[in-house]
Amino acid sequence: MSDVKIGLIGAGRIAQAAHLPALARAGGAVLVGLCDPSPALSKGVAQRYDVPGYTAVDDLLADGQVEAVIVAVPDRLHLPLAARALAAGKHVLVEKPLAGTLAEAQELAALAEHTGLRLQVGAMKRYDPGVQFAAEAVRTSIGRVLSASIWYRVMSALRPPTEATLFPALVVDAEVRAHEAAFKADREQYLLTTHGAHVLDGLRFLLGDPVDLSARFARAGNDLAWHGVAGLRSGGLAHFEIVASVHGEWSEGADIYGERGCVRLRTHFPFALRASDVEVFDEASSTATRPVFGETNAYERQIEAFAEAIRTGAATTPDAADGVAAIRLIDAVAESVGRAGAVVAL
């Protein structure tokens, strides 16, 4: 099949650090243009990838080559830009979360259904082969889940030098960064949405939709933490933890205990592009399985899956319904925190 011709909307940090390098390597997809309202970003990044650079999104969408777009812009812009792309007949891969609010996410999901075009949410951890192996083991190997713990702890002082080591050289527009900083001033809402999208989508992917949850919030200076408990359809309980930031190394993973065994998952800093370490213990045979993976770039794998869905008509994963469900869980956490840890039915 021919490559899906992709345009990029938004040429900032996540686009340059993750999507563009992945797209350059992905099978079945090719970058044919990009757009950013910043002339410095649109021109500078486009030159690096030898594609047209636009400052108006309608110009990119009018490019006859573009079949699909990656929307890599702040959450508040997901609905208007993804909606314009769908209206222009383009398939869309939109960064997580699906939209800035639940109502906007529902509107975008309805629009995608109406157009019949593919809409995929960029929760790329679903394409980490270690996470995929763990999810399959939970479904087929360890029996009914009684207890689980899922955590996501963002490192503090270690993060900038780690990113400097792993990132390609970035084109930066200082005015854009200063402008966006104002929208991140409400750290509690911003960090819960940004990091909760990964944790809560991961909870659903590994354990299914919870029936209820409760959560508490703590702060120490600029460091914020959410701890919660979700009731599972199996009757079990899952503890989840979101911390931004911890004064230590990156820490992300899950421990899941079922009737016949357990799954241990340890996930690396995402830009290291390493598959999660996973171990599945089977109690009956007293054996542990620890797979080793070759292809491990989750960003590249999600683009390849997006392209395949476009060419074959297969469903996208995660799809719009998954994106809506993740935001509903984020809202439930915020509601429970506002009600002093009350249980919120889902």
C-alpha cells in the first residue's frame, strides 16, 4: 500500500521531540507539510524536514497531498483544529487528551463519527510492547484481578538534563513559550490533565473501565500529588498515583495481582524509546515470563497503526470513545478531590 501522506499541525516541543522523528522512521506514512502560527517554528522545522511550512492551518489543509494530520498543539486547541481537519476530509491523530474539556471531547467524537474519518488519540503508551504484553496477560493469564497499583511519578531536577540528552536540537520561539506558560499557571488543573491522561487511560487499557473512584490531593510547594482508588468490574481495587514532581528518578509502572498470578510492569522515561520491562508470574507452574522486545519506539508504532487504520479501514486505538472516557475519569478525580475524597460513580 502507498504511504499515508501526513501533515503536522503544531511544531513545538512534543512535535519536534517525538512525532517528527517517529514519522521520519515510520513505515506506511510520510510527512508532506507542517503548520505553526509561529514563523520561526514553521520555517525552521520545515527546513529541517524539507517540507512546506505554513503559518495558517487552512493552507496546510488545502494542500492536495495531505491525507491526514497529527494535531500536536495545546489541549484547548484540539477541538477547533481537529474539527477543521475533519471538516476538510482529513483523518486525525490528536495528542492526548482528546480535548480540553469533556464537552469538547464529546463534540469532537461526534464529528468524527459523522464524517466517517479516522480519529486516533495520541496515548502512545498503548503502543509500548511491554504495556501491550502486560494488558494481554491481565486479560488471559492471571485470572480475576483483586488488587492493582498504577503510578506515574515525574522527576524534578533530573528531567531537564535527561531531556537535553535524549531530545534532538529543538527550534525554539521564546515568545511562544512565554505565552503558553500563562496557560499552565493553574498547575493543579494542568498537571492533572496532562499526566492523568496517561495514567487513567493506562488504567482502562490494563484493567478495564472502573465502576467508581475516589481521590485525594496533596501539595508541597510546587510538587503535586494525587492518590486514588478505583473500583474494578472484577470486584477488585486499583490504587493510582500521579505525582509531579518527585525529587528522584523517573518512576512509572504497575503491579497487578490476579487469582492465578501477577503482572509486574516498569515503564521508562518516554523519550528513551525503550519498551517497558514486564514480568508475568504464573503460580500453577511457578514460572515467570520476561519478554524482550526489538521494536520499541511507541511514537513510531502509533503512527504506523494510524496509517494502517486509514489504509485498511480498521478501528483506531485508542479511538474517540477512549479519549472521552479518559477525560471523564480525569473529571471524576477532580470532583472527588473537591468533595474531600468522596466516591464518584462512573
